[in-house]
Amino acid sequence: MKEMYERGLEIRKEVLGKEYVESSINNATDFNRELQEIVTTYCWGEIWNREGLPKKTRSIINLAMITALNRPHELKLHVHGALRNGLTEVEIKEVLLQTAIYCGVPAAIDSFRVAKEVIDNYQDE
């Protein structure tokens, strides 16, 4: 389990950025520390570590799902991650346009707003 946590931590930093991840881990409280460990181990270590899909494809899927769930805070993180994983602004736009039809225009409008903010402020790290 410790090995999968460490691998998950590595992948999480690759995708979301070292500074963000270390802040999340270091600022965990007694209340949410276990959630941070679960997310790192299972989401990042077990799923993102699998060889069946490249990180770029996983980012596309996440952008669509997070838009469908209308979770702008998480979308902001994953747009940044998508850019780090090699998605272009055009590819992100196309994912969000697709979600407008299948998930609803209001969710897509919010997602476009968030994505544009991240893209405008993105600095290749």
C-alpha cells in the first residue's frame, strides 16, 4: 500500500503540480488527512498509474466528467493538469463543446469560464 501511495504521489505531482500537491498534503488536518491518503493511493496510484490509457486521454475523460458534475474547483485543477499532459487549448475547447451537448449548456458555460482563466494564466512548468 505504501508503494502505491508513493507512486500516486509522484503521478499526482506530475499532473497537478508539485506546489499544489505538497500544499494539499501539508495542510491536511486530522479531519481530512485520510481522504488525502485515499485519493493519492487509489485515484493517482491505482488508476492514473495504469498503462491502459495515456495521461492525455485520462485528462480528456476527467474534463468531461468534471464538467458533467459541474465541479469548477476540480475542473480548474484538471485543466491545468490537462495542459501539463499535453492537451492544447483547441482540444480542451472541443471537450467542453462536446459536454455542452451531452451534459448541459450551463455546466459547459461554467467550464469554459474556468478553463479560459487557467489557460490564460498557464505557465509551462
